[in-house]
Amino acid sequence: MSNNCNTKNPLQRDGTSQEQRILRTLLPGYVSVDERSMDGLKSFVTRYAEEIIYFNLNNSEDGNWKDFFDKKPDESSQYNSPHFALFIAFLKIFKHAQDEMNKITKKHLAFYYRDVLHLTEKPAVPGQVYLIFELAKHISSTLLEKNTQFKAGKDGLGNNVDYETKQETSLNKATVAEIKAVFTNNHNIFSGLSPNPKNDYRLYHSTVANSEDGEGAELINDDKSWRTFGGIKFPNLKSGGTEALVADRQLSEIGIAIASPNLFLAEGERIVTIYLNLPKTTNLDHIFDEMVYDAFRLKFSGEEKWIEPVWEKTFAAGIGDIDPIIEKRILDFVNSAKTPEDIAGTEPQEGPVFDNPLSGSGDQLRDYDIGLTVAARIISERNKRGPAGFTSIDQLYKVRYVGFDKINDLVFSFGNPVHFTKVDKINKRIIVKRTITRDQEAVVAYNEEALLDPFNTKWPVVKILLNTESKLNPFIYRYLKDFKVESVDLVVDVREVKNLVIQNDQSVLGPGKPFQPFGNRPVVISNFYIGSWEVFQKSLSKLDVNIKWFGLPDDTGGFQEYYRNYYYPSGTAHRTNTSFRAKTCLLDKKSWTVIIPENNNLFTAKNEKLEPDKTLSFVGTDPVDEPPATILGNVKRGAGLETFTEYNQKSQKGFLKITLEGTDFGNKDYQLSYTKAVLDALKPPAATAGGTPDYSNKLPKEPYTPQIENVSIDYISAVKIKTINVGKENYTERVEQVFAVHPMGVGEIKTTSTENYLLPQYNNEGELYIGIKDLNPPQNLSVLFQVFEGTSNPDLKPPVIRWSYLADDKWEDFSDQNILSDSTKGLITTGVILFDIPSKASNENSILTNGYYWLRAVAGKESDGIPQLIDIKCQAVKAVFKDKNNDPGYLAKPLPEKTITKMVVADSSIKKIEQPFTSFGGHIQEQSDEFYTRVSERLRHKNRSVAIWDYERIVLQNFPSVYKVKCLNHTRFEGTATSISEAAPGHVSLVVVSNIRNKNAVDPLKPRTGLVMLDDIKTFIGKIRPPYINVHVYNPLFEEVKVKFNVRFHLGYDKGIYSVKLNEALIKFLSPWAYATGSDIVFGGKIHKSVILNFVEE
């Protein structure tokens, strides 16, 4: 049933204020027994004398006595007739008797109220104040005794004013160092706004919560209040607008990070594949590839900055610079197409090009991605460019109707083999693959000074972050948040590692020019060493040594033809292309471990002609007919291997040795072969067809000395990282580290746990973090929270606040015994919370600033139901006014801030005392008029709320800080314009306006009442209401008025200064109660435009 009703309450009235309670007709002095003044008595005597006959000396009637009294006192000469002076004196004496007689009404009330009913005036209530202490330099902690007194100046009578503590409090050096917040947009808090931001479930953080923008900007509002939990607003939100909404807080980057020596990736094309393995019981039915396609952004630790794969940059900046690998694939595709049908789709999403779900405005399920018409244009333009076709994406982009959207589709279609994120539902894992191109920087060991995140590791780091700018699925955190991770497989596939240590048996070789790997006279067992600190410290599942030979014989028959004229003793095999073989070994713990390549020939040939390119390939499985000890995978990794520049006897690891086997290159055979060929030439030669002998074919060629133009390595290395159930000993000796990336820090995941989540857990809508420095647990800590009351969302019930502390990057809840007191009533009113900080609390953390002890306040939901804060201070103590026969009217005004700075009895352990805010809660003893008003009201309503009059007077009487209250009969009002029904039998609504005079942290233009006070009023009325009545107590709705007009100032007036003054004057004119004492606040009302313009003109 709707709470709204169009039926209006016929009783239209204003409420009742404190001033309106006092009815003058009920005061004792309103009617007197004898109300005549001196002039009235004189007039009476004059008229009375006129009725009395005057007898003269002859005892005969001679008029009346009027002339004796029909006079005025001569004040100028101070001379009066004796009889008139006696008359005046009589009247003054009579005044005493008259005054005593006029007291009969007051005495009657006093007799009835005091003697019969035994009622008395309410006593004065002492004012209270919060004080902040700073200890002396040499004092770490001290005890502030009960009844410690502080100087607060003097009262109106010149007497000293003192405040004193009511309980003992321990003080220490702890102070607030930082205040941070995280807000999760996990429900639609913007309902009703247009355009309406959807529930994106993203996280927003405030690194400096007590600032204007959450990043440290100065607060611009006069009250200096800030959003307690960093809730978001949209400054550019316009009704009916279509512009993108930008929140005024930073989107948080969260995710998982891996630190591993396998991530040392200095050069080449580096393909990194990460398998996030989930429990086998994980339900992935609701997760699709399209949902996670751009869900993650990867960042690798570089020397000076984070390295993002080109694919990530493309997402962030539109088309951007396309990965060269992807560009080549696209160009090969369009250049090899023979007909338009080879490019165009024949059915939606069935062609070779798929629609990119991140771009375009079409229907991804039903649209054709590249149609025949566009495909025909592509082929036509390509053919115009000759045999080379398209040589760049820019050329393809300029083809008519291709455009940005089609290019994005091509990048999406041909980039998947290089960059993708997929869901493997069968194996229960999420696969993330990215490529770092050859021209990007090296991935190096993490440097916190340059990269800022507090990763405590010596290895390179990859951060797998939720993509906060995802266009496809910004609420992906909601779907992935509850996933647990059991292990991570990290696979690196690197192509063309060229930064190698090259060495033979004689010396270290320079790779910049062709070199002789086996020396200048190679023999069988000559060695060639290839060293790489990056490659050979890893466990390898695949290894390719790419050799480009230099100066190979160009004989069509290869080495067999080249060495044809060499002398081979009987039984000796001739040299062929396959005669030269490599014995390969990996250095492991100073020992050489033989590994067998798939083909150990040093040279390759095509139709017996030698090819310059040769690859020695090794895999991690058993080669056929080889013992298991020879497989690549048996060589364990050497994480932490020290860098090196050469191979020597001290080398532990890091080198591959290629030993020449099979046969040598004929250096020792050449002389004999050449001599024999010459001697054979001395014999009578056979004539050629022309009759001339030919000896050239019989002489042996100089032996080929192998040279290498360049050498590079391709390799694949994989490592499995367990994230749960790791033994304590294995955890201590762990190599890989897994981190949770939080909005403002990182924390290493304890893999000894039985379960760990894939992503950091933020299940609360709002979290407030308070960083404390100079704390020494276990210690008590008193914290003052100055609340800006009335700033909470009236639609929401204040959430329960839960407190916890940080211990080794883990939040531990405070037990009930550890929160000794809480006068804030859950952060809804100004007060002090006294914590007992346990010894378990730690200041060595990384998810928030290290070196501080952190407290956390959590609002699970509806965090907007908590008011804004103005300040948070440690070492807070409440002091109360101590009455030492002081001026009875002293408490009529609060004690101004910064008044108290000293103790009555000085204490050397306390360096400084600060009173940050004015006093509160005090008022003088009830005055007689207030006493009579209260009692007369009590006799009427009898402490039962039945009529409107009863509700309003009872609230005003029992809550003096309330300035005005309006009772709405049979009305259900719940704080907003959309939640009111004026025809709701059984419901009574009270709208309360607080007194804003001399109050801390109030908005004078919107005098709202704090949640605690509203709840107290509701509770109080609830005890005396009729049993069938539901009471609602809320603040009024304030309607902001915007006045817009043009104004021209007289010549000589500073437009800048007087524009400000005019604006201030208008505010005072429209809201006089905020500035002028005695101005009433009226519910409802209206103002005409002409009145405002007249005010401006005047």
C-alpha cells in the first residue's frame, strides 16, 4: 500500500515555539488586585474630592475639595504646597501596601504549586566541554585523576569559573595521523535522479577522507564537515542530461598480484598466461567470456613505471597503438583474401570477424560485422596498392565505411590469440593472457620507491586488477567477489632473448658481430657456452636456441659437396650435413646435466643446400629412446641466481653448453688432403674435351670454420603457486608470493589458510579508517568524534557501527569488553569512544599506511544514515562546570571554544590543553515564568499526549534545545516529500526544529535536529501516547530558493565586493532566523518576487 495520499489535512496551522508557550494571561502579574498607578490614584482622589463639599471658615458650603488635588508636582522648582506634598508622600507609602496586596495571585499560585503540589523550579544543568590533551615530551602516559579542575575564566560577578572531570582517564601520546575511507556502491542510492546511475558495485576510496575531494583538497564549506564513509556524489549530474556521470571520489583498483622470479622478462616478445584455478565446486554457469572479456587490466613492474600490455592501453585510450603482432595478423588476413566472401560474414557472428562487445552501437548478437559491400571496397582498395597491398592499419582505416568500429572488430577478432580473458568452465578456472611487445620496457624486480605500492618482495610483480573503466561489465566485482582461488599457474612464453653471455673455450665473445662459437680451429669436444641470468634460473618446459649461421658453404650439395675432395682413410665416414652434432648440457649446481634436443644436428638443409637458420629445440618430456634424466624438466630452477658476466669454475647455474660431436670441420685433415691432392695432380692427367688437364675440382677447399651471425633463445617456463593449505615450513621458504591488491595498499595472502578469495573482500557499504601514531598497545585510547548533526539521510535508519583494529593486515573485531564506553551512540552524535587497544594490534601493515595503528568503523549498509563528521581527535576528556557560588546567569551562554587552556593545579606531565569546540548542554535554573508555564501546562495535559496542544507542549518542555515543533494529526510523515500521507488514522507526526543559537556544528540555514534527539523524543512520547497511536518524529523539509536576476551597481562601487555583500544580504532576508535573534521560523509560507526585488533596490 502506498504511503502517499492526495487528501490534504484540513487543519492548516503553524507549530508552537518556546516563546509561544508563555501565555501572559496565566502569569501572576497579568491581573493585579489593585492595578492603579500613582497617576490613577491621584485622578481617583481628584474625582472623589469633587464629590465632597468644602465648608469655609464661616461653616458654609463653598464648592468642593477638587482644587486642592487638581495639581501636578512642580519638578522644575521642586516647590509644592505642604498639603500636596503630604498627599504625594501618602501615595508613595500606599504603594508598598498596594504591592503587597497585588502579590496575592502569586502567593496563591505559590501556595498551590509549592505547598499543595510540592513542585519546585528545575535546577541549573551544568555545561559540558571536551578537552584535548598533549603530554610533555618526556612523558609517555599519565593518569588524569577524577575531579581534576580547569580554569575557564571569570563570570559576571568576577568569580573564577572552573570545570572538572567526573572520572579518571588515562592519557598517552597517540594522535590521529590519517583518515581514509572506502565506499562500495552496492545499492541504488541515486534513485529518482536522471540520468540514473546503475548499481555498478564498484569501490571508491578517499585517501584523505577529511577533505573536499577525498584526495586532500581543502574543505570549502563553512562548517568544515566531510562525508564519514566517503560516499560518492556526481557533480556533473543534470536533470535530463546525457553526459557521462563522473563521481567525485577515486575509483579503486583492486585485484590479485603475483610476485615471482619467473616474471623477470627483460626483452623480446613476452606472452604471459595466468590460470586462476578455482575450487571444483565453483559455479560458473552465470559467468560468460563476454562478461570477463575486459574485466582485468594487467600491470607489470618496470624500472620506473608500471608496464601495461598494449592491449590494456588500447582499452584505456580507444584504438591507440595496435600491438604489432595483431596488426600483422589483420593485414595478412585482408591481403590474402581473394573474394569479399573471405572477409564478410555470411551469418551474424559467423564470419571470420567478430563484433567487439566494447565498441559500436549495433546488436552484437544479430548484426553482420563486416558486410559484403564493405568487404568489396577493402579488396578494391587493396588491389590498387599493388602486390604489397595494405601495409598499415591507417591505410585500412581510410577505406570508406570501415571506420573505427570495424577496426576495433578486427583487433578484437585477431587479438584473441595474443590477448584474452576466458572462463574455462570445465576445469573451473579463469584464463588471463597478455603480451608485452618487443619495444616495451623490461619487467624487473619490484622497486617500491618508483612504483609506490608497498609490495614486500624482491621479485617482479604482476597486478591483475579489476578494470574500473570497463564498458562491458562495470559491476563484475559483484560476480567475482565471492570466488575463492586454490592455485595460480603462471606461464611465460618468451621469444627472442638476445641479451646473452656468449663464450667459447678461449674467451667471452661479443655478440655484436659474427663470432666463432667453437674457436678458430674447432675439434670434437670444443665447447660453446650460452648464458642467460633470466632464462636459466627458471624451470623450463620448452627451450629453443635459435642460431643464424654466417658464411655457410653455398654448395648445392651442402657439406658433402664442400668436403668432397678431402682424404678419408678407409672406414672413415665422409662429412655430410648431418655429421656435425651438438651435445647439449645445462649447468645445474656446478654440474652439467645432459639434455637432449628434438634434433641435435648443428645444421639444417633444404634439398641438401645448407640453410642459415637452425633451432635446437628442447621440451620437458622424454625424447624417444632417451633416459628420463635427460629431459629439460628435470633441471630445477635456481631462483635468486646472482647475475654474471662469464662462465667460470665458480658458476653454479645459468649456462647452456653446446659441445661439438660427430666430427670436426677438417682443420687437421686439410693439410694431408691438400698434399695428397697435389701429388695426385702430378700424375699424368686425363685430358679434357679440349685436351687441357683440369685440377681445380680435385683440390680440397679450406675447412669451414663455423661462425654465428646472431643467436637468441625462445623459452616457456611455468610455475604452479598454491594459494591454500601450504605447510608452515614451505610457507616460510616460499619463493612466489601472492598479494591482495586493496584500494590503498596491498597485503600478502597467507597461503597457509584453508581458503583464500580471488579478490579483496569489501562486503560493507562504508568503511572509515583512522590511522593512529605514537600508540603503544595495550593502551586505552579516548577518541572524540565531532559530528555535524542533521546531515544524515532522513529516509534511512542509522546502521549499526562495528569497530575493528588491524593486526598483520587482518581486521580483528573489538569485543564488547574492548569498547569501554561510547557516548556517540554509534557515530550519530558528538561524543567520545573509549577503546581498550589490545596488544595484538600491529603497526606493521601494508593494506594501509605502514607505521600506524589502524581502527576501522564499518557501516554494513545505508551508510548515508550516519551524519557527516567535522573532526576526530585523540586524548579527549569531558569536563563539567563546577558551581562555586558563581553567577546564576553564567550558564545562559555557552563557553566559547579555546577558553580552557590551563589546569587549576598545574601538572608538569601535561604540555598543552585544547578546547576545540564550545560547551554544550548547560542552562540556568528554571525561571519563575518558565516554572509557572510548565506547571500550568502539566495540569492541563496531565503528562498524556492526546491533543495537538499536548504533543507540542510536552516536547518543548522536556527538550529545551528544541526551538519549535509542529504536530500533524492523522498524518504519516517519514522525512521526505514522497513519504507523507495526510489521511493516516492512528498516526501522529512531529516535525522538530532545533534552536541554532550557540550550537556547535549546525547549518543555520537548515536547523536540523540530531538523530539522537529525534530518537529520544520518539521514545519519550512513546511512553505517554495512547496505545493505538504510531508516532513519527522527523526534521522538516527545507526548500532551497534560488534567486536569479540582473543587477547593475552605481558608479564607484566595487562589483566583486558588493556582489558578495548583496548575496549575503539576500540570504539574511530570506532566512532571518539564522541571523536575527527573535525571528521566528515559519512552516510553509510564501514570498513574492516583487518583495525580493524591492529589498534589492532598497
